[in-house]
Amino acid sequence: MPRRKLETTFALLPEGEALKPLAERMRPRALDEIVGQTRLLGSGTALRRSIEAGHVHSMVLWGPPGCGKTTLALLLAKYAHAEFRAISAVLSGIAEVRAALAEAEVRFAQGQRSVLFVDEVHRFNKAQQDAFLPHIERGIILFVGATTENPSFELNSALLSRCRVHVMDTISVDAIVDALQRALQDSERGLGNIGLDVGDDALNLIAQAADGDVRRALTLLEIAADVAHGGVIDETTLSQVLADRTRRFDKGGEQFYDQISALHKSVRSSDPDAALYWCMRMLDGGVDPAYLARRLVRMAIEDIGLADPRALTLALEAWDTFDRLGSPEGELALAECAIFLAIAAKSNAAYAAFGEVKGLIAETGTLDVPMHLRNAPTKLMKGLGYGKGYQYDPDVEGGIAFDQQCLPDALVEREFYQPTDRGLEAKIAEKLKSMRSARAKARRKDGK
């Protein structure tokens, strides 16, 4: 394994800096030091030009953890020559918001601009979000909100209308490696003064384990440096540091719904490899297996339906199997179910018919049941004609009374279920065509 020997002159960090984590010490001090955001902040981009000219606008930064949202907010204040104030929506309430806005008003009166950074802004309720609006409009604050959740769902429209939403990308492995190398070579803020022996493979393993989070990668590197024997970060060291690492999964936020959407659409597209991947990604991330089992059942009835009725049985059995075995053994049943659903014949004919009839009922209201289909348990009801003329199908030649009307009068001749030519539905379609033809012929014969 190729190694890079980094030996520099030992230099003590400034007082107080040594207590800060490596990720905080290595926070970029200029736009060029930000890694992995070339699309948004690369040379010549609109936002880059605006920031460098000091023309900073209120914005919402949307991106995964560790992609540089806080860092960009700090740099916005620096380039705009503004005072920086940060509050967290997790820890702060309306009182803290009002205090921060009051401070900004004082500075504004003195001719000083303020950047108010609100971390996890999606955790503020509507009233708390509305508190910023007049101060943004008057220019008292340059509002910068950071969120890992989709702003369309989590932020109110009034706030969004006053801010530009910038989407920040997940940091690639190569970009994270660049950040790690910078930390290893930096003698002022990083680890360049302790002579660490680090291989390229080790850096790649740390970058992959960070899962797109630069802050996490630098933390892992710092831990590895602390436990390394003789200043060497080798495979043994990394096996300890990177044990039990987890992938990003928020159990109810944007990534959660993105992944379940990907699973459902992979099944619908008959891609078993993708279906298995997304199923395991969710299990790996800590999804409630019961939720996943419910969604697999939903796929069986919505996307496969009567093209392969075995799908519903298999989905229910997979759910039951997991309940009996638990994790991790029962997860295999869910994985097998996802694979089967993906390769099964697909039909949404029953689902479409269900939706059509549901809408029709809302439109047509309470249509009367035909008299011959009504139950007649009393003499009065029989005298009123309930059940009169009903044909008991097993007694009819062929077992089906084709001339017997079963729909309300206003819906005669309506056909809702239109089976496909896939899987078992191909045979259902053939039989249904014959039955509908015979029923239409019987209606013509009766003059209906």
C-alpha cells in the first residue's frame, strides 16, 4: 500500500485552538477552500461572483450534513463585511430569535450589516419563521437558513418568497480525500506537525466511511491519529475507528421518502437489482421493518394486482416471517419479497378500476339497488317487490345469469375493470371478454 510520509516542524496551535475539533480548525477560510461544491461555487458561477462582489442576498441552503452550509454562511458574512450571528432552531425559541433580531436592528442603525444564520431552520414553526420576514424585507438582516429537509415542505411560502434556495451537493469521495490531505499537510491548523504516516488506501477508506460528510471524515481522521501506533494509520487502526459506521438515513425526512420512492419505482420498473439495493439501504439505515413490509404489500396490490395474485400472498407471508424471526434473519424474507415483486408481471388495472369507481360514487351519490337484488326478509318487503325476479345463478344453465342486471340503472353497460394482457390477467381478460359479450347479447335480447 503506497504511503505518504508527512513530517513537518512541530508547532503549537494558538491558545484555545487546540481544544477545538480538527473539523472546526480546518473550516475553510475562503471560497477556494470549500470542496465538492463546484456546481454552486465554482469559478465564474453566479453565486460565486455575487459573493465576491459583496452582493449577498438572503438565502436558504439545502443539503446533507457536512456539505458546508455553516461554512458558506460564515464566508458570506466575511465577504459582505457583516457581523455574523448564529442560532439553532433545535436549541432556540422565539425569545432567542427576538433577541438576535433586536441586536441586528441596533447594528443596522449604526450602519453595520448582519448575517443571521439559522441552523436546522425547518424545525421552527410557522410563527417563528414569520418573525424573520419584516427584518428580511427591510434589509436589517441577511438571512441564511440551513436545512437538510426539502424547503418546499418544511418552510412556509412567505419565507421562501423572500429567500433564494441554493441546493448544496453531497461531497464526493475524491473531494473528501482532498480535504483530508489538506488537514494532514496543514501545520497551522491541521495535523501537519505530528508526522503522520498515512496511505492513499487509508484516506479512501475514511472518505468512503464518511458517507459524503466532510466534518465526519475529519473527525474520523482525528480519532485515527489519536489511536495510531507510532504515527502510522494502518488497516488495524482503521478497523477500530471505522467499526459500526452507518449510512445517512433520517427515518422520516427527505432521504427516507426518496429511498422508499426509489424502491417502489424500481419494483414498478421490474428491476430486481435496484429493488434489492433500495430495500437493503433502508434496512441498513434503520427503517422500521414493519413499515417496509406494509409498503411491499402496497406494491403487490397496486402495481402487480391480478397479473400475479401470488405477489400479495408472498408479501403477507414475508411480513409474517419477519414478525416470527425478527432481525436480521427475517430481513431476508423482505428482501426476497422485493425481488419477487420486481420480476412479477405488472398490472394496475384493478387499482385504476378502484379509483374510477371511487370517483364515480362521489359524483353519482346514492344510486338505488335494483329491486331484484334487494334482500326480502319480511312479507312487507316481498310485497313491495324486493327480490322479485332474482335468478339464483347456480340454478341457471351454465351457472351465470347473463341477463340479470347487477349495476344500478344509471350505470348499466359501464365497464370499470380493464385487465391487461400480462401474466394471469391475460387469461382473465380473455374470460371477461367472453362474459361481457354474453351479457351484452342477453341485454339486447331483453331489449335493455
